[in-house]
Amino acid sequence: MEKEQKCPDLHSTSSTSLKCFDRENIEIGCDSATEGSYVTFTCASLYESPAGTNSIFCSDGHWNTSTFACEPVCGRRVNRTTTSSDGENAPEEYPWTLGIYRRVADAFTNICGGTIISEKLVLTAAHCLSTSSQDDDDTFEINYMVAAGTLYNTFKDPRDTNAQYLDVIRIITETRRQEEPSTYARDIAILVTKQKFNFNDFVQPVCVSGLKNINLESGDLGMVLGWGIVKPGDEPSDKLKILEIPYKTQATCLAELPQDWRDKYLTEDKFCAGLFNQSRSICLGDGGAGLIYKNKEDDKYYVHGVVSIAHAIDGECNVQQNALYTNVSFYEEFVTNEMKNNLVKDCTLPPHPENGIWTIENEYKNPGQIVPSDTVLVVSCREGLSCPRKRRKSYAICRILCHNARLCPPVPKSLAIMECVDESQNVIGCDQATDGSTLTYSCPPLHSPPFGYNTVIHCVRGDWDSLGPKCDPICGKKVSDDVVPLLYGASKVKNIEYPWVVALYQKSKKGYKHICSGSIISYKLIITAAHCVTNYYGDPLAPDNYLVASGKLYNEYQDPRDPRAQYVKIFRIIPKRDYRAADRNYLGDIALLVTKTSIAFNHFVHPICFERLDEITLKPGAVGVIIYL
């Protein structure tokens, strides 16, 4: 008698409880299912079956569907059982809302909002994110944390008893499209958290799939939640607030927005919404938050927009005008693909590879045991062999084989967002690239590849066929005063439209005194006059007596009106080699300052251009500018 084919083993997970039965309806182990067996599954609280069924069947050695794991319920508004005396919103009403916090010195400050879209993904605006030097020991992601289930603005406020704080380990932008600082087009990003959100009544995702099938109508009320300021000059809100915003047609937007402004900023990937001439609008601190609309068909909430920019007057929010939102449906493929790529399921540990062994950091596991699918296997091969990594799009850990191969050199450390595939188009680690592999990269916000660099390079005969990847800061871009990106600290844009200007401070008995100005030319380099940092003979003074401040509007050191200012200490002073101060009539009065730590570049702090100056010819009458505090 021919032995019946056995279906693949199944296991219960934290979100899905399984029961297996044979064809006689007798309960069996889910590792013993044969022809005619079936499985019923029950979803945990706040999870549901995406296929709308709770059973699958074994036939010819295969289950009749591969989609049976329960997924988080999305877009479910949680009704409060009590009403606060001040009428403020509680976070459990809209459990997908969170704050994005950036590390400033040793503290975290709420700079933007975000929206939970899966167990490890947050949707936000690209303009919220600053970058530090690729030469630093740590990547710029570690400067960010997210806080979900919170009502209060302050990081780890003791009143937020249901809060969850998660580290950000990766920032993803659309690889085919780069955010453009001049128009704020493509202002969208996804944050990947180190840990999973623990979904409960206070923390849940919003819906994002199927947006192209949902048509918003003029007057439909959406909502933005955040801790932003209410009007220019205010401080950020201490408590989470909500603003209801009507959707507007393109024709209405064109009629209400200033013509020059709309022509520049209303790009194909944006839509407008707001309250025209009603003294209410989103403002600083609301950037990155989701614009959420309820879908009448399924009674769920969907994120249609990401808060991007608002019209400004003299660098301040114009609360009489509409604002612009990144249209999430325009990027639906990008968002849903990243949700699939970062999906966390349980899976079975594979056998050890041929000619090698795998281990898990800080854990001892054996093949066949159940672990989350984001578990990292560290694979070691026999000398002279290498291991191709698993496909990123394969959500169960697969069998790994070691083979003979010529590896390309390790990819230099870079801010670039990279992806490598082998000759069969399987996603691999870029440190495992062999002949026929391809590396594709894009740059994070406010960066671009240097002139002459290709963003696609190939591994050929054990070496890369071109330079890269490399991302240099975009230089010499003025900040316009008719628009304001809505991260906290973005006020008074008009007065710092030249974001490379720094103030140089010298230590005195009364504190730090402003003595000179300078210009940023890279993450750790400032150009200034030699006489500012040398003695009478032209010798450099002690660097510990100086520091530089970027992103400042006001002269006073640590002026509280400069919320976006960055202060960095000087590590080294390098005057021009032949500079001798008064002895040579200040010939060569130029110096470089090397900072101890990198300056974080954002829309209000970035460098001036200085390379290829010999190719630029100034004509008589050309007007330059001098900016100083």
C-alpha cells in the first residue's frame, strides 16, 4: 500500500492557535497531517484572519493555502469609557498615533509625528530625519526612538503608564525616488523598529492597504493628531491634540492656495486639505503625522496623507491656509512592499548548512525549534567557502548552502540605502556578493551621489566595476521663507535661509562669548578666518576654548529661542601653513576647524559648496552675501 503524502508541519504562534484533525475528525498533531486532514485556527485578541476563513485542508502533500496566519486588526478606533475633564483626546481612541523623538545631547525631544502601520513599521515624513556623518561609529538611525500609546509630549512622562518606547534601527525611503528639499516632493519615509509593538487597547496599527480603491469626496472629514504648536509663537502642546480637516478637491486647492506657492510645492505626489481662513491649521511639530479618514465601506480608519509642509509668512505657519500632505496612495506599492519585506512570523529553524554551522547570538537553539522569522542566524563556513543569505522576501528561514565563490571586497561604510542581489536575483547581504551580483543604492534625505558615481554597480571577477556607494550632503541650498516643513524647531526660516552659517564662541570667565562666524563645508569641518582662532603670531589657540553653533538665529549662547541649534566642540584648529597674522599683514587669513562630533544635517543645517571653485568665473557686478550673527 502506497504511503500517504504528509503535509508540511504547522505550529501555533503567539497570534494563531492551531488544532489539527484527520479525515475521521480525530484530533492529531499538526506535524502528522496527511490526505484529508484539516486545520482550524483561532486568532488572538486584536488579530484577524486576512482570508476570512479559519480552516485549511491537506491535499496531495500540500495545504490548500499558504495564507492562514492571523494579522493585526487595523484601523480600529477604541472608544473611551470615560471623558477627560479638559476634553483632551486619549491615545487609546486613535492607537496608531505616535511621537518620533530625536536624541539631542543626552535627552530625547519630540520632533515629529508618525503612524503605526505594522508590528515594526512607522510611516512618517522624510523631512523629519537628520543625518550624521557616515564616518561616525554609529549610524544615524540610533538617534531616534518612537513612543506609542502616549498622551503627553515629554519623553517617558510618568503619566504615560501605557507607553511603549522602541528604538529605530533603519530608515527607508523610496529607492527610485529621492526626497527633493527645494520642493519637498517625495516627502515620505518608513521607520523600522528594533522591537515589535505589543498590540493592545492603546497601541494598534492603522489600515494602509487598498487606498487606491477608496475615493475621498470633498468635505470628508479627516483627522491629524499631534503635539504641534497651535499658533506661531506658542510652545508645543503638552498633551495630544486632534484637528479635524476636510478633504478638498484639486480645483478648490488651486483656488485657495497662493498661485506661485502652489505651482512650486503642489507636486504630483501631494494633495491639499485644511480650513481656509478659519485660524486653525497644522503647524510646527505636526510634521510626519498621518491624515486619517474613516472608510464608510468597512468602518475602518486609513492613512491617506502624511503631514508635509504648510504655507508660511516670514517663516511662520500661516494658520489661515491649507497645508500639503504626501499622498500615501501614490506610494502604496512602496509601502505595502516594505510591509511584506518586514513581516514578522514564526518559523522553523533549518538544518545546519552543508560545510558550516549557524548560531543565534545569546541563545542556544537546535534545528526544528520555532523562532520569530526576524531571528538572525550567524553562519560560519569552512575556510574558503561562503554562504549566500536567504531571500528577503522568503518569510521563513530556509536551508542555507555554502559554496565555492569569489567574494567582492566589503562595501565601504556609507549612509547609502543598499540592496544586493545575486545573479539569480535573490536578495543577499552585500558582504556576500560574488561574481554576477548587483548592488543598487539610493541616498537618504538631503544627500546625493557625487558627480560621476553610478547607483548600480556590479561584482565582476571578484571586484566591483565602479566606485560607490557614496552619498554626499547636498550643498549650497537656500531655505525658502514661504514654506515651513512641520517638524518642531522649524520656525523663523526666513532668518536662516543660509543654513551653512555657524557662530563661533570662545570660553570666558562669564561663559561663552560670540567672537566670529564660519561656514559648514562637511560634517566635521568649518571654514573661518585664521585671526579668530590664533594668537598674535598666527599660532592656533587651544581648541577646547571654542565651540561652534549651527541652526541659530540669535547671538546669545544657548538662547532658548533657538530650539533647533546644535552646539559642537572643536577638536583641532588648522590655520593656513604660512599664516603669520600681523607679521605678514594677515596674508592667508583662513583656517579649518575640525569638530569633535558630527553636525547633524537637516533642512536648517547643511553645508555650503566649495569644490570645483576653479571652474567658476565671477563676473563684475555679481552680488554675494555675508551672513553673520
